[in-house]
Amino acid sequence: MASKAMGSMKNAPLASVVAEIRFSETLKIDEKVADLQETLESQFPRLDRPSIQNVELTEKGAKISSETRWDFYSPNAHHAVSLTKTAIAVHATEYVNYDDDFAGRLRFVLRSFARCVPGRFIERLGLRSIDVIIPRKDEKPEDYLTPSIASLSRVWPAATLQQSATIFAFSRDDRVIRMRCVLRQPPSSPLPPDFSFPPLLRKSARAEESEKIPVGGAGIGVLDFDSSCTPSAVFDEDMVFDLFGKLHEDSSQLFKAVINDHARMVWNS
């Protein structure tokens, strides 16, 4: 069981982080896996090969196909690397902060990927983080958000809010930052349904805490940040690492912009 919060705050709401690199399809990716496994094994020694389903919409309807994904796990299973023929992703459900912890693992994976799968054309970089707002007794998730965001829960004062999901999209230079704010989310489902989660990856302390909350009441809030860019260039370790740093800074600044002083007090105490 996870024992501590993710991030620099004492009771940080962070529940999961994933950095993903999408690249042009590599048809013989399976020939690269053995070398990648050997390179990663000092930090990710456990291998699992789940079969995943892909759904493609065509004129004749949905076309379903399956492919193998290679998941490499850290010894405590709170960190993982997932590889398919079109993407590699670095997952974390436990870390101190981005600069002192996650960035080091990310750099290690980038270096390993550059060595074992060189020359890939990068189509998209994405950094996604999920924060879970667990309100205290007699509180609601919106009590932790700035008035401009919290007011969305009061658009119809004559009725009781059951659930809301609002999406914001911002552009900054050549990057896009999306935030999905969900209020009244059932506490048993803290992670979004479209969040790709390696099956053996252990849950974060925050996710476990949320799942223990009794059904009913104000539920939880979810802040889902997805920062991305499309470099459209051949993979370069330093370039990709620097871009992920900018994506993290975008998400961090937006997170700080939407929470209020009450949230900072609770999560820092």
C-alpha cells in the first residue's frame, strides 16, 4: 500500500502522472524490446506483456484489433514504462516532485529509448497529471477552487448539482494545455475512464484514500491536466527532455492558478 502523498505538498492531491511520446509506427518494434529490456532493467526489472485492443472507426463500422504492449515495472510497482509500436510512456504513482525525482526517471527512459529504438519521428509529446480533491467534512470539492471555477457549480441555484465536467483549453507558444475539472465524481472512481493505466501499477496514496470514502455526500473533485506539443522532428533526447520540462511548467502554473488559499492551507498542513 502506498504510504505518502505525491509531490512537494505534505498532503498533495496528485494521484498519477504519465509522460507519453507518440512516434511514427515502428513495424518491427518487437525486435527492439530485448535490448530495451536490458537497458531498463536496473530501474524497471519486471516485464508484463498484456494484449490491448484498438478500435478504429471505418465506413463499415468499428474495426477491432489487438496488439502486444510491453510494460516494465519498478520493484515497488509504483513506476512503469509502457511500449507499443507507436508510443512509449513513463508512469508514476509515487514521487517526491518533478525536478528531483520524476525528471530523473524520465531522462533515464529517454536515454534508453534513444539507444535501443533510434531515429524515431516524434509526432506528439504529452504530460498528463491527475489531482484528486477530497473535501473535508461539510466541505465540497469547489471549496478548494478559485471563484471563477467554483461558480460553475452554481449555474442553477434552484437545483442540486449532481455532477459537472468542464473542459478548458489554452495555448502557449507551440504547446496546448487542457484541463478537465470534474465535480461530484464518485470517490470509488478517482481516475478518468480514458486514463491508460498499466494493470500491475500500484495505486497512489491519494487514489487509495479516495476509494475508502463512503458513497454519497459531495463526492470528490478531479483536476485532469494534459499538456502537449507536436514537435514533428526526429527523436533527440535533450530536445524531448527540455520540452517535457516546459509541459510540466505549464501544468504546474495552471494548477496553481485554479486552486485557492484554502486548498494550499489544507494540502500543506
